Amino acid sequence: MIIILKPGVTDEQRESFAKDLQTTYGVSVNTWKGTQSTVLGLIGDTACIDINTVAAQDIVESVRRVQEPYKKANRKFHPDDTVVRLPGGQQIGGGTLALIAGPCSVESEAQILEVAGRVKKAGAQFLRGGAFKPRTSPYTFQGLKAEGLRLLNEAKKETGLPIVTELMSVRQIDLFLEAGVDVIQVGARNMQNFDLLRELGHLKTPILLKRGLANTIEELLMSAEYIMAGGNENVILCERGIRTFETYTRNTLDISAVPVLKRLSHLPVIVDPSHASGVAWLVEPLAMAAVAAGADGLIIEVHNNPPKALSDGAQSLTPDQFDEVAAKLKKAAPLFGKEVR
């Protein structure tokens, strides 16, 4: 249930009203103060609450029930867009177009330092790179693990770019925190690893949550709800393509998911055109389409020598190609109300 309060309601009035609701109905009350109004979100069994009784209170503007099972991620509860901000000044959301770029896997110090320097020069604000890699085959390269995190930190020291890297297990959380990972990525295969999501909810570190290969938009939002229910509201949603009958591309980019997610949720939404297509030449047009659809950012794979990459070379741009794509994105972004900072 959502209760919108009238303008001019004092904090004392709001707190007293919320306390009465909690005492009378046994629900929890979340408060969101927007630029135009204050919204109370009631979580729990609200079936016994008489809407007319609540609406009759002097401080109440309107009341309505919410049918969607996700509450904290729901725009109805939180009308204003969430902006995920990092201590270094970088942000995702709030009218910016975040560029997250780097190799699929961290392979060596020379590789990650070279790529990090090039993507920063081209305009990227975040460095992506896999230290732990979930692979379909157990015999393929699985990442450098802890050494990969160390090398990412070397690149961070060299460039100042915050790190975005994938966590695969609850057992790795302490290692990631010790390594100072700035944004923890939950990959598509772990989108419904609910034990992991619950633990991430106890952190303050932003979480980049990728949509599963065959998951619905509501399932993605419910996974975000698991994280937010634990207290971590710094969640970034990522559309990375879904599995369909089409075999020409690695996945099928669901571009409609961007405006749908923006309508249903207040959380920032980014797009991964690299995993969506699996083909390097498709990254640019899909990235441009994502910007036009309203995406708050892009996560793009860049490798200094794609033919020799230990993972996902076919979908990786070279640094020179990323230069061209980033330049075009910077020109296109203002046309759709975004800015690359």
C-alpha cells in the first residue's frame, strides 16, 4: 500500500502517523521524501487496512494498493530516480551516461594497465574486468581470481577508475571487500542465487545486477528486491540479452526492457551490448539503441588483442574501436537527455 502525504506535513506529524500505522496494523512503514511529495510505503499484510479510513486523515493526499510483489524497487513507492554515487564523484543515473569498459577477463598486468589507460582516455568512468569467471566449460580459463583483483587495483591506482567486477559466491564477499571493489557485479547465472543476494543486501557496496538468460523483467526486479530488503538500495539493473530461438547472435538484446524497467522501477538501468550480441561489430549499433531507449549507462568489453583473448574475444572491441564508439556516444547522449562526464 502507498500513502501520499499532503504538502507541508511536518516530520512530527509524519512520524506520529507512521507509528500509529505500525501499532494498529502490524506493518512496517518506509518513507521516501521526493521533490514534490512524501510517500509512505506499507510493507506487510495490508489486506485488513481500510483505505477509506486512511484517506480520511487530514495529512493524507491519496492512498492506493500495490499489486506488484516488489515494493522497494517499485517506482510507485519511490517516485524519484535513484542515483548510485561513488566516493570519487562517479555516478550511475541522474542524467549521466556511465561508460563501463574493460576486458572480459584480467589476464596480465600489462594487459589490464594498457586497456584501463585507453578506456579512460576515451571517456570511460569505470573499469570492468573479470577476476573470477563463470564459464560454461570447467576446462576453460576461469580467471586469475585473487591475483586478478590485485591487478585491477593496480589499474585503479594508475588511472583512478573505480572497479566493476563479478562476484560468484558468498565465500568471496570478504575478499572483494578487502580488495576495495567499488561495484560488485552479479552475473546472469547468479541472478536468482537468493542466498548470495541476501548477503549482498547487508553491504553498502553498489551492486550491478544482470538479468538472467531466460528471466522475466519481474523476476529481475524481484532479485533486486532481495538485495534491497537487506538494506542495500544501491542496485543497478543490467539488460544483457536473453536467450531466444535466434542463433545468429549470442543472445537477443531486449531493448524494450530499458523503458519498461524505467517505468516500473526507480533504479538505474544499464545495457551490456557485448554479451547481448557476442559480435564485436554489433556493439556500436546496440549501444546507440540503448542510449535512445533511455539507458543510464553501458558496460562494454574492450581487449587490447581480441584474437588472443582468453575469453569472449569475438565480442570485444579493440581500444581503437572503443575510441570511435565512445566518441559517437558522447555526441548522441545529449540528444536523449544524457551527458557523458
